[in-house]
Amino acid sequence: MSRFESYSRFQMWSAALLLSALTAGCGGGSEGRDPILGADLAALAPRVTAVTPLANAVGVPISTKIITAAFSKAMNPATLAATGSFTLTCPGYVPGGAFAVTYLAAGNVATLTLPAAPDLPPSIVCTATVTTAAKDTAGIPLASNFVWTFTTGVTPDTTRPRVTLTAPVTTIPGPTPAVPTNTAITAVFSEAMAPGSITAASFTVTCAAPCVSPAGAVSYAVGSRTAVFTPAAVLAAGTTYTATIKGTGATPATDLALNALAGNDPLLPLPAASDYVWTFTTAAAVPAANVSVASTNPVAGAAAVCPTATVNATFTVPSGLRMDPLTVNATTFTVTGPGPTSVTAASVALDVPTGRIATFTPLAALPVGLYTAQIVGGAAGVKDLAVPGNTQLADFTWTFTVVACPPPLAPAATPFGVAYPFAIAATAGVTNTATAPNTTINGDVVLDPLATCNAVAVGAAGTFGLCGGFPPTLNGTVFSPLSGDGGVVAAAVKLALRAAFLTITPPAGPPAVGSQVGVPTNLPAGTTLGAPTGSALVQGDNLFAPGLYQSTTSILITDDVTLDGQGDPNAVFVFQSSTTIGTADGAASPAAHPRILLINGARASNVYWQAATSATLGTFTEWQGNLLASASITMKTGATSCGRLFAGSFTDGAFVFDSNVVSVPDVSC
């Protein structure tokens, strides 16, 4: 070891010892500030920057075996493994063995692994805690315990995770051309993953000889569900690379319930475990350019922000790049107020579709007062995924004022409760037309009280059964009164769905008295929405901002309808129809067909469609959002939905399929 290195390490050790002594002996001074040095010691403490399950999450699968907490700094693994530093308590839960705590240096993530048995109790509130016994590598502890809660659902998680987005993008058959040589390689998953399963063994980038496969670091961003392979050097130009995320073998990528990845091997249809593989060919490097904040929500100087608001920042980055999710966290994105009080974040994460909108979600509602938000710049601040990462030159700061507000338009979180992981529901059975390609359902199913598929009883095995010889392909479990639990899960889910339906139903109905809060924007009688692809966007016709919209007759979508999140990934859209909701018939892509398009942070999970009677999705429709119909739902040939579809949400309702795909938003699409 060189003399310079020895001296530097001595300086670091001495500084840590001094800070520890000052903290213990001087009392920290006013507001945690040391009276001698004037240093804000709390600012030096590590922070919890993201957790899974998410704080305040509902419907968490009872088979969850992994609890995670990511930190702002490198931590001392020994302090995390110490008894009581990372705990989970759930009423009625008696673990069948000891908890295990491990630490993954890439991403600074601690993992609490639960015993194999038993599962967590259903429908209970669990509390996870990281205590001040957890310390960073300099011996500095958390400033205070980090405590969060989540509510379990009633079912185990049997749905395999999937890759929903990659950068470079996946093309079939590939390779994707013209990829910059100076980019990291990323994959976003359909659900939270076990960080310890995202390593150099499960995520590789290779090339054929004489090319030498690149060395690189693999990390996992907890809040953004993103795996990142960062090459040690820029890639070779004009070279084809193969990226692989393992779903098979000894080191597969798994979710929090330890389900292995369902990849994209066409010879292994869902729900088989398989690898996800994509290829790309490099071209020129992207020129270096500074990252900047393009817009914020709330805007600077906003004077009437509600206590339940989240805080968002949209970044400008060089073309083709996304922000580095490992640099967007509770240290680089902070909110303080009123006064010098730091707001504790439940999560700080990038949105999935763009990778450019960061959302700070407070752990609790914000008190009334003035707040300051800051995005940290410089070497220790936010970066994009260039190699090396482009930075923001300086800190970006803005203020806003929180005031008392009336009840929100719709629940800030999903109203589905224990029904969260369910893709479809029907009270009067399912019909699946015997045409290819077969219908695929990514998520769980509830059939109650009529538990039939093509008029054949589904049985107790958790599948669609014989279904007249043509059961839909299912990446999930069927629950019904015929299930082995005697219908307990199906009954609980049906109650949750009826409650959710009334949550987005007008106070005067129809079909019954609802509890939707807010003054709706009235849509014209006999509402027809949408315009052909490429048409000018017109608010109230083919463009909608977040809000509550109501038709006193029906809603029919004929072409493209665009929902603009306006930079807020938590923006809520509610559409109510006093009778039916439907879409016109279309043709297979690239020909024209009705589409729901989401832009500027809008998410399918935050879009709700309420039909007082039935709903029909026309041929080849691309649907987005949760559709709850009082009666039946019909999907015609080739229609797809990134959104839950619940038939019989208030009365009897059947479900009719014909070569469709239905997926749970934020889980499977």
C-alpha cells in the first residue's frame, strides 16, 4: 500500500471517529447541527431511499419471501445482519425459522429473507423497520428508524415476472440497429425483483469472437424495478451484442416470491421459466450533453398544492438515453418544509415508459406550509445512462405551497385491495372462442359464483380446467367457489371489486349510489371519442388531461384517444358511462384500430373506466386502464388490454374472449 493511500485512509478513519464523538458528546446542537463545527450531522447519515414491498402497498402476495431496503450510501453489512436492525412484524405471523439479512453492495441494498414457511397471513398490515443499528461504512447510523407498512392480499404470487422494457429496445428478430457505444444496458421488470438475483451471473452482455465480451457492473434499482449493466468502457462500434437475463439454470432472476423469470423464448410459452434475450448492433457514441430539469409538478411557485401530492421532475437527456435509476433517489431528490424539516420519502423512482420522470412520494401527507424541492447536480447528483454518465451541472431548486384541499378525485393508490393482482373477474362464467392465437391472461382470475369456462366447471386445481378443450393460456391462478379453499379467496376478491366499482361510480349512480368524489366534466350525449392517428389533439375529443369525465349516455371510442399525464406518473383519470363503454372494430396493426395512448407519465394503473351496464372492446383494440363493468365484458378478435377487466362488478356478468391478451398494469404490462 502506498504512503498516500495509507494517509488517506487514516484521514477517513479519523473523520469518522471525530463525527461519532461529536454526535455522542455534543448533543448535535440546534436542529441536529454541531455547535462547534456547524456541520449538519444528520445530513451525513445514510438514508433509506427505496423499499419493497412499497410503503402503504395493498394486496401484497402472501407468498412474499423478500423484503428490501436500498440505502443512499454504502453500508456496513455486519450492522445490517445484527439482530433487530432489519425486522418484519405481522399480526398472527409466526415464522417457521430465522430471518436472514444479506447485503448487496451493487445498489446498496439490504434484503430480509423470510423462512420458506409459512406464508404471511392474509389481509393484515405488516410493519417493516430498519433501525439506527444499521450503519454506513464510516460507522454513521441512520438518523432515525425507517418504518413502513404494507397490507397483504389473500393469494400467493404464482405469476412469473417478465421484462417489460429494455434499453436498447428489443426488436424481433433483431438485432436493434444504431445503438450508441457509450450506453448502459437496462431492463425494466413487470414487478419488484429480488435484488440478490440480479447479478453478473443472471444478467450478461456478450459478443462473438473476435470481439471480447465487455466487463461491467450489474446493479438493481429497487424503486424503479430496473436492472442495469454498466460497461467498464465504451462498447466496440459496429458490433453485435447479445444481452441475456436468466430465467433458467442455477442463478435465475426472481421476484419477491421467488418465481423465476418468464422470458421471451418462443418455444416456451407462458408460464414456463425461460431466459430473456435481445440483441443490438452499435454505431457512433452519443455526444456528451448535460442533463437538465425540463419541467416540474408542482410547478415552481405553485400556491395551492394538496397534502396528498407527489413531487415530480421531468429531465431532458440526450436522444435515446434514460436517466440512471441508481442516481435518482432520496439523496439526490429531496423535499424540505415547512421550515428546515426534511420530508421522508416512501419512494423516489423513475417512471417506466420514459425513464425520464422522477417521482418523490412522501411517506405521509404533507402538512400545510412552504416546501422546497431540490434535484442535486454535480458529480454526486443525478446522471443519465451514458458511459460515463452525463450530469446536471448544478442543483435545481424550486418551491411550492401546500394548502388544505377537498377530498381527492380518486384514491391516490389503487382501490382494488386484495383484488390488486387479478387480471379478470366474472360472476357468470367465461367463454373462450376456439381460434388461434389463444387468449393469454397475465394475472389471477376470479370466477364467482358461476365457475365455468366454455360451460365446463373449472374445478379445484387453480386452472380453467378442460374448458371444452380450449382453455385460455394463464400466467396466474383461477379462484372460485370450487377452489381448494372453499371459495374464501374468490368471495373476498368479489367484495373488493364491488367496493372498487362503487368508488368510481357517481353519487347518484347508475347502477347504484356510488362514492366518487369530484365535479365531473360532462361528455356530450352519445359520446364518441377519438380521432385517426396523426390528427391534431383536441381536448375533450381525442386528448384528455387528468380528471373526472362523465357521459350520461354511452362512451364509444372509434380511433386514437390520448391521455396526458402532464409529467405526473400518479395522475388519475376516471371515465364514467351511464350505460355502455365500447370501442369500434379495427384491423390488425399497422392498419387503423382504436387505441388508448398514454403520454407524459400517464399510467394504465391510474386509469379507471366505469360502465353502468356492459362493455365491448372491438377487434384489435389496444386498451389501457382498468375497466369495471356492472354486467358483461366482451373482447372481440385481437383486442388487448393493459388493465384489469372486471365483469359483473355490480350485477351478473360474463366474460367473452376471442384471441386476446389481458395483463395487470404495473405488474404484467
